[in-house]
Amino acid sequence: MAQVLSGKEASADICAKLKVEVQELQEKYPGLVPCLAIVQVGGEEDSNVYINMKLKSAAEVGVDARHIKISRTATQSEIIKTVEDLNNNVDIHGIDVQLPLDTDNEVDANLVTNTILQVKDVDGHHVGNAGRLSQGDLDSCILPCTPRGCLDLIHRSGVEVKGKQAVVLGRSKIVGAPMSDLLLWNHATVTQCHSSTVNLRAEVQKADILVVAINEPELVKGDWIKPGAVVVDCGINSIPDSTKKSGKRLVGDVAYDEAKEVASWITPVMGGVGPMTVAMLLKNTVDQARRAMERAGGVNKWSLTLLPLKLKTPVPSDIEVAQSQTPRDIALLAREINLQPEEVDLYGKKKAKVSLQVLKRLANQKDGRYVVVTGITPTPLGEGKSTTSIGLAQAIGSQLKKNIFACVRQPSQGPTFGIKGGAAGGGYSQVIPMEEFNLHLTGDIHAITAANNLTAAAIEARMFHESTQKDEALYKRLVPTKGGKRAFCKIQLKRLQKLGITKTNPNELTPEEVRQFARLDIDPQTITWQRVMDTNDRFLRKITVGQGPQEKGHTRETQFDITVASEIMAVLALTTSLQDMRERLGQMVVASSRAGDPVTADDLGVSGALAVLMKDAIRPNLMQTLEGTPVFVHAGPFANIAHGNSSILADKIALKLVGEDGFVVTEAGFGADIGMEKFFNIKCRYSGLIPNAVVLVATIRALKMHGGGPTVTAGVPLPKEYTEENLELLEKGCSNLRKQIENANKFGVPVVVAVNAMTTDTSAELELVKRKAVEDGAFDAIICEHWAKGGLGAADLAAAVDRATQQPSQFKFLYDVKLPIEEKIAIIAREIYGADSIDILPEAKTQIERYKKQGFNDLPICMAKTHLSLSHNAELKGAPTGFTLPIREARASIGAGFIYPLVGTMSTMPGLPTRPCFFDIDIDPETEEIVGLS
């Protein structure tokens, strides 16, 4: 007589252990709730009963099971859309599509189940999981529930599977086929039979272990069974039985009463395999929840495939170097750095957008170490900050073998086609493909252009309509009657709230309230919002708009800026979430009313549309370096009228992805007195991130210029002072290095000086700079050759940064934002620039008082001054002192969140030189290869 393999008892044991496991997981990962989505199409009664069993069992073990009901009239595309939405929901760990689909339409059930992400396919029906199971890759696949439950029951019998003869009767994709694979890879010798098997009885009689799933009532008789065999019956069939009140009874595929007399173990029809299927569905869900948290927690170091460099001497042009390296498919890179498929949107094969949902998935992950690369005060000779940022990232990845992300700004196409060229780095330290990097990338700058110019159009249109309509007519058009009803839209309700009007029925406003609501009464003289385009065009620096006959003489002088000067670019760089971006866009002040009140994008009613235009641009762009380490390219605000740093969101996501022992290297624009100061006082203030080290970049040539070296003219050979040893000139120039080290140390962050070596540098010159840097407060000073050697040339720099970041951060801000605007400006001038005092000119005083009155005093300061000197005078090199810093104007980027005082005249629309870079740029029509980019 066989012993009963009770699925009811086994499933109860499994569920009890699962309940404890869930509790342990929640202790380890606070906030975790394993979540199962059960998708049901239609309302078939048998499915309803089965789903209720799943829901009840899930609640008992602590799994959040969500019943997703879809109408039987739903189309295939609608069903698939539901599954895709669940794929993209990071809270969902498992998806179970209830089969069969009860639908009025023709729906491919295989297509639906294969739409489920493989990591969420807790039924184990996805072709990827089935394929891995068939190949014996059991550790990387999700086992199908019924076969997994059957195997568990077999193990509970105490019979060893290894070496046994196993027969599986049935070949369905759900049970028979995967059961055969599962037994095979548990080392049984497996025979798979089916309805067309010749002499089926004889084959079944060979089985030490028999699993039956053929949907034939009582097909397998007692004399088919080998004495002592373990029998697992997966079938449930209804047959007529006049003795039953219902007129039928349930039987298995095995004649139970006969079989139990022969077998050693047997599953009952009721309470056998059925409960095990539900238990294993929950176990798979909990397993996937645990794996999701392990992936999120960065349990394993990246398995990054690095790209070898083929170094040449002399170093070829940047584009030759870039095109000599074949980038890896970005989907492969994304997988290696633990991004999930649903978190990556591919833009071709070499770049991708990364979802902000990564931050939610990795919320419990500790951040990596945060390094900002900056430089001495820039010179026309160049210091190589971008090249150093990329070289350092390559070195940390290839030499230290640590997780590393570089986060850099997206370059404007203005300089790319103008005079500066691209910004992908240089030599053997570049972002690739550099053509993609320097041109359109994924269209973020174009999205900013569209959003900015929509705002400009809204300003002009609103002023025009207010000037040509009376209050009531204007109000009726702003709040029209639709379908017999009149209602304020969401953004109009926000304006009412701002005005202190509590009424929500448009028909109840008084004439005065109508006027308040409908009229922004913009003072054209106060408009600060300009149109933009991403091209250098000097003839757009001053234009007249409104000259068409339909504009009825409403002309106005205005200008174009280059797109990266738009406040929307600064908003993108400083935002911390989609909701935060939506609020910042609404808070952007575009002008003042004639009464002196700020007029915002929310007042114009345009901010929601701006957020829609920016919905994709908010996601960082994933690229790679020449050595295959990952790079986020995101945002590129000006470094004078804005803060000159890549996005907070890119840094935040990167810091989570690299994990506690990894690194994120980002770059601040211009010199340390500008980009680094703004990185600390503005970017870190809004992000809440704590920097661990500063890398301060310098060259011997640039330091000589700060020591009083002669002027450099483009196209003319360098004066001998820069190509021959001159220790006296160099030592004088180290005053600028000293001051920038001092500036970094004021924030409590260790400084590593990176000296970009050139062939004309002498060992005495290099040693002098190293010695002076350490004497002046640097943690270390390293000679670097990453331009010529890639990561290998920055190995010592990477090691120094590793040591520096192991110290506890003493980071602090330079000033309290609640101080008066004037005092915050004075602190920056004295502490960072070395000024004795500031002189706030009358226009700036008036503007500052207006900002205070409007409630904007507590914003951080973003100084707009020349980048070519620590002072306001570009001709003063080194570390000038004893000067008074003049504040000519004070403007505000309220949405971005800073006040920017203007020390001098700032051009926000560059012009093209006599011979722009575009002379050299072309495309090979045969190979489609771009040439001439630099």
C-alpha cells in the first residue's frame, strides 16, 4: 500500500517557511513587500476559484497579490499593454497570467506570456526560462510552478532522483516538457511519453518515478505501474457518476485505487499537485523579490567587459582614435552594470536613456564615492579637465578594477561647429561614439529649445491678446464653455490659489477677480525670457519681433540666446525628480507685471506642457568610454550665468549603480573658482550629496601663463617660454594653483592635483609643481599621461583618488543661504576670488531689493564673471588681490533656484569666427563615416 504524498501538507510547510522568509527579507530590506500581479482576462468561474486560492495563500505568507482584471472584450494589444505596464512597475516582482484566456477576441496566449519580463515570469512559461531549463541552466531561470512542485514532492518521498528511471507521460509546455527537463538535470534517466507513444504501458512500467500529466481520466492502471514506484498525478478530470449529487466526480490521470496498491508513494487527486502549484508560485515570487533587492543592493561587483586600447605614437587625431575603437552594444553594457531591461530605452545600439525608476529600485543601496574634477583658472592653452575626467574613469575601471561611472555635460552644437570643437575628451581618454556625443545625442537640447521657445511664444501671445481684448472677452476665451459646462483647468486653479481667490466656479468671480485672474499685465521692459537655438549666430543677439501685419503693430526688441543658456537647461541639471522638475518649470519667472509682481510659467499656463516636452530629456543618457566604462551624458548649463555642471539625477543614479565601493567622477565647468564653487554651493545643496574628493587639473604651460607668460595667438607657434624649461615663471604661476587648492579646502574636501604632462615638460618642472601643490595643501599631486595612454596613464591618479576618498568627508557649504544676498556675494568674492570688497552698482541694488521683496533672498548665489581670471579683469592672471569686485546687475533663475549677479558683460549667444570648425566637418557618402570633428 502506497504512502500518500500530500501536496496539502507539503504546501502548508512551504508557505510557513515562506512567511518566515518574507519577514526576514523585510528586516533586511525595510519597506520590501513581495508583490505578485495576477492577470485575468474575462471571468471564467474555474479561474475565479483558482485565483481566490492564490490570493488567500499570498495573504497568509505576506505576499501582496494584486488581481488585475481585464475585460473579455479586450484586444490582444490591450492585454499586452497591461503586461508591459506591470513589467515597468518596480514594485511588481512577479506576473502570473491566468490561463486559459477567457476572451471574445483572437489572442495569442504564447505572445502574452512571452511579453512578461523573464525576471518577473514567476510561472516559468517565458521562452527564455524554458530555454535555460532545457539547457540545464537552473540557477539563472525561474522554474515552472507545477514541475517544481512535483519535484519537491518526489524529494519528500525520500527517494533519490539521481540514477533513477523516470517516465513523464505528457508533453505540454506547462508541465510535461519542463518536468522532463527538470528530472533530467536532477540526474534521472528520463523517458518522455505521450498519446502517440507505441506500447505506452510497457514504457510506463519501467518507471521508478512516474509523473503523469496527459489529461486522460484514469488512463494509467495499476498494472502499468512498477512495484515501489513513486507516482505523481497532475491530472484532474471530471467523469460522470450517478451516485454523486452533481452527477460527476473528479479523478486523476492515474486510477488511484489501483495504483496505490502497487506504488510506494502516490499523490491524491485532491490535495495533491494543485496546492503545490500555488505554493511554488508564491515561492518564485519571493525568490524574485529577494533577487531584485540583491541586484538593487549591488551584492556583486560588475562583470564589466573592458575594451583594450591599441595605443599609437604619435597620438592620432581625436576622431581617428575614437573611430578606431568599436563601442560595445549599449544593451550589453547596461546589463553588465546591473540595469534592468525595463530601465533602459535604446536609441540605436550605442546610446540609451535610463529610467529614473532605478533610484526607487536602489533606494536602499549605499552611494559610491563622489569625485569632482575641476581646474586652475582656464587659459587659451587648455588644461584638459574633460580628458582627465574620462581618463580617471578609465583608470579606476581598468586599473583599479572598481565600479566606476563618469558623469559629464552634453556639449552644445554651437561650439562643435564654431571655434571650440567637441567636448568628448581627447586622445585615448574619450567618450564614444564621439560623433553621437557631440551632435544630437538623444535630442535633449532640442527638447529644451522647443520648451523654451514655447514659453517665449506664450509670453508674446498673452501680451497681444490682453492688449486687444476687454476683460470679459479675454476671460471667456481663457475659460471657455465646453459641452454646456464651464470649468477652470488644473493650472488655472493654481493661479486662483496664488491670487487668494477661493472660488472654483468660473461664473462666480466678481469683475475685479476676473480682471486679476485674466490679466498678467506684463511689463515688456522687464521680460527676461529670450528665444534660443543651438547654433552660434551673432546676428540674433538683437532682433525685433511682431512685424507681421496680423500682430497689429505690437513689435518688441528682444534677442536669441544659445540653448544651453536657457533656464530650462539649468532646471534640468538641478532637478531631483519629475515632480520636482514640473514644479521648477512652473516657478520660472519670465517677467514682472506693471505692479512689480513676478510673472511665472505657471501664470502663463504653459508649465505642464513644458514638462511634457521635457519628459524624456529628464532621463540621463548612457554611453561609454574608449575602454568600455559607463558614462552618463546629461545636461549642459552655462558655467557663468548658470552653474556649469551635469545633472544631479545622473550623479544620483550613478552613485547607486556603482555601490558603496565604487566611484562616480563628474566634472565642473571652468576653473575651481567658478564651476567647483557652484558645484558645492548650488548642486550639492540641492542634491544633498556629499563629495569625497576634488581632482584639480593643471598643466605646466597654463601655470607659466599665470606666472606672466606671453600672450598666445592662434595659428602662431608657442613662445619659447612654454616649450623650454622656465622654473621661475612656473613658480610664479603656481600662485593660481595655490589659491584654487585653498578654495577646495575651504569646503572640507581633500584635493588631488592632476598635472597633465606634455612632451615639452621637464622633470624639474613637473617635480616643482608636485612639491608646491603638496606644500599648499593638496592631499597629493600626480603626473598624468592619460591623453597618450588612456587609463594606464592615469593609474597613479586613480590610486591617489582612492586613498583620498577613504578619508571621512568634512564637507561644508561656504555660506548660509539665509544671509542677505549682498553678504553671500561678498563671501564668495572675498573667500574664493581674493577680493577685498564688492561694489554693488545702482541697477544691481534695485534688482536685489526687488528679489528680496518678492521672497527670493534665500536662494544660493551663482556668480557670472569672466572665467579667465580670479578677478573681474580677464587680463589679471595668477592670484590677484586687493581688488574690488563690481556687481553690475543681478538676475534670477527662480525655477533653477539661484540668483546670478553679473560682474561683467556676459554674451549668451556666441558668434562664428572667420574660419569655424564646420569647414573641416563632412561625411563619407559611401561609409557614412563622419570626418573632421574634434
